[in-house]
Amino acid sequence: MLEFELPRYTFRVKKQAEKTYILDAYRAKYVRATPEELVRQQMCAYLQNERAYPKTMIFNECVLRINTMNKRCDTVIYSTAHTPIMLIEYKSPDIQISQAVFDQVMLYNRVLQVPYILISNGKQHFCCKLDTDLQQYIFLNEIPAYNNL
């Protein structure tokens, strides 16, 4: 587990009908500023600004078809060859990251089959890489820079 506070970035926000909305620059639209959404926006900005992830390779709220159901994964990072390489799941800061969260991500990854998984509640972050020889995920000591994925 990685424990660090994400840097604070400034985002465009607006109020509408007594609700706060934040501009998701990756989806090019305003979305409700829920605690989980704020974690998403902070993490995406961190990845782009601190870890050199290209904005054009960060996709939020991706639809996945699992059996007959449509599910939404929070963020997918794509390679320059336009193949998915990282799956990210966010939780609100007040939600502990549990085995159930890992199980949810692994279910999504049955479809995507990405080598990297990142789970964050804004305070705690788990970043894993698939060891193809052992066929298991290994926890990393840092979130890799984009060019190291």
C-alpha cells in the first residue's frame, strides 16, 4: 500500500440547483462533485502532471460488457498503441479499500486484461503489476511513470 496525499489541483467548478459540479477535462463535461469524483479528478491530474500520463490516453467512466451486464470502470489508461494498460478504481476517502474492491477490479480486468491495476481512495493507493510468469499481481512501491508502463 502506498500512503500519500495527492497534490491539490485547481479545477473548474460550478453550482447548479444547489449542487456542485466539477469539470472533467477527460470527458469534456461537468459531473457531480462527489467525494469519489474528487478523488478521480485529483488522481488523473496527478498522473498527468507528476507521472507524465498523456491526457489523450486517460479515459474516465469506460463501459464494459460483463456477460449480459454493462458495467462502468472508473478510469482506463491506454498505451500509445491504443491498448488498455491500466485499470483504475476510485473510492470515496471515507471508504476503506477492502478485498471486495479488489474483487470488483479483478472482475473488470477479466474483460480488459491489463497488466496494471491502481486502486485509490485519495489517501491510500494500491498499485499492482501482473507478473506474467507467476500469473499473479505484485504490489508496487510507487505508481509508475507512463513511459515505464
